[in-house]
Amino acid sequence: MWFVALVVTIGAFFLISRSLRKLGRLRRTNATMLETPELSAQSPVGSMVKTAGRITHPATTTPYGKRSASYWDAEVCAVFQTKKKKPAKGIETHRVLLDRMSSEDLPLIITSTAGDAVHLCFQGPRATMKHLNTNQDDHASLPEALRDKAKPKYESYSLRERYYPPGEKVTVLGKLADRNAGCMTLTDPDDAAVGALVTPVALDVLVARNARAMVHARILIGVYVAAAVAFWMIYGVAG
């Protein structure tokens, strides 16, 4: 039984490690949101800043749902099922990404303080844009432009679009890269562990959410530790 206890203990410590990483990430995120200063005329170029305003980029439409949006991204996946490989039993569902796209230009926002235009020049908008409106639909066939990617084994197709509606009020965190005649440019921070952020959710709400998630992570760590010790004491020592 000691071997089983050892395997269970190793698994528990893997889960503990994962929870500790999540806890550290949440702490860094909250610290960044709380400590980053507001964007102002005195903000030095190259510093991390945060600001809020409304998206003023000209509205466009999402490619499939034709929804009015100032920013959008979309993906199309093929869905099909197969039997699980032996010795496992049952059916498993597969999703194959067929296409991914996003609006070409990132939006401008107008700050709520001085009315300056803020140009967002982030390298990974899909990872940066958070809490977008999401619509997902399942279809029996592909859109016309993607028909050449259809295969007989594909049973259905999932179309998902995420978007900000025109005029969405957002909060932004990023590095002030340039200031020129009332237009400021924000880019990705030098520290990849911090990351830029665009969200319509107020930062104090995000901080509260992360605080609750940190409590949950601490509870899980305690449960994993207690379970590993108890299992080892019962089965490892006895074995």
C-alpha cells in the first residue's frame, strides 16, 4: 500500500504546486491593479499606468453574427465524437480549430479626465481584452468562406464571437510608450508576468473577485496537504 500512498502524495503535491502558482498570479495581478498610478500629464514615458474611458474607434460588425462592435474576435471549430481508446470506454468529443480572426485595428479610448485620446498598441489583443460579450452558436454547415475545410467526420460547427459594443466604457492597464499632442500610446509592459489589460469591469470589482479566488486557493492547498498527510499516515505507514 505504500506505493499507492506515494502516488497519491505525489499527485497531491502536484495540485498544491498548481494552486500555489495560481495564488501567486492572483497576488501579482491585484498588486498591479492597486499600485499602478492613474495616467496623467505627469506620467513618465515608460511607466505602467491605468486609465478609463469609452471606446471611440469606429464601429464595425462581427463576421458571422453581424453585431455592431468596436472590437471583436471570432473562431470557428469543427466538432465530432469518437469512441475512447481502449481500455477506456465511452465517447469523447473533439473540437478542431478551423479559423480564428479579429478586427484589424485596436480601438482608441477617450480618457474620462482630460479628454486625451489613448491609442492601444498591444501585441496580443485576444489575451489582453477581457470580459467581452460572447455569443456561441452551433451550425450544421460551415460559413461559405470556409466550406473547403469541411470533412465528412465533422458532425457540427461551433462559431464563437467575442466583442465590445460601440462606446463601451473600459479600464486599461499598460505601459505609456509615447505622448504626442494630446494622444497617448499604451503598449505591453516590459514584464511579461504582469501583462496589459483591457476590461469593462471596474478594477475594484476585479480586485474583490481575485481576493475571493485567493481564499479559495488557500483552502484547496490546506485540503490537499491534509489529504496527503492523512493518506500517507493511514496507508503508507501501515503498508
